[in-house]
Amino acid sequence: MTMECKVENNHVSKSEFKAKALEFFRQVEASGESVVVTDHGKPALEVRPYRSAERNPLDVLRGSVIRYDDATSPVDVDWESAQ
């Protein structure tokens, strides 16, 4: 008998999380989406899938540059050199 946890906008109260923690853990593992646990309606903590710290730095940054025009053009800034 499996009870389906209902999470609204990936937020759940502490009391509901306490009562159904294992179900929420299974849901996070299966979906890969995090769940935010709230305390009196305010986010208190986040339960998310584990991700190894050993990731390629380029994978972490992929998609973070929104726009980069003319990368080889001179920079229009006066620089001072330390002598």
C-alpha cells in the first residue's frame, strides 16, 4: 500500500514532512526534484538528490553565459599598470 504525497510547488510543511519523510525521500530520489520544507509557511530547509562534488567544472558552468558578443574585440577600458 503506497500513499502518494501531495507536494504543492515542491513545498511541504515540517509536520507533514515528519509524518511522511520516507515517502518524500523516495519521491526526491525518483523525480530528481528537490522538496522545500517550510516552518510556519517560510522555507526552512531543502531536501534534494545527492550530487557528487567531483563534477567537471565546465559542466557546472555550462549554460551560465547568456550572451557574449565579439569576444576578440578590444576592451574599452583604461588600465593602469602597477610599476
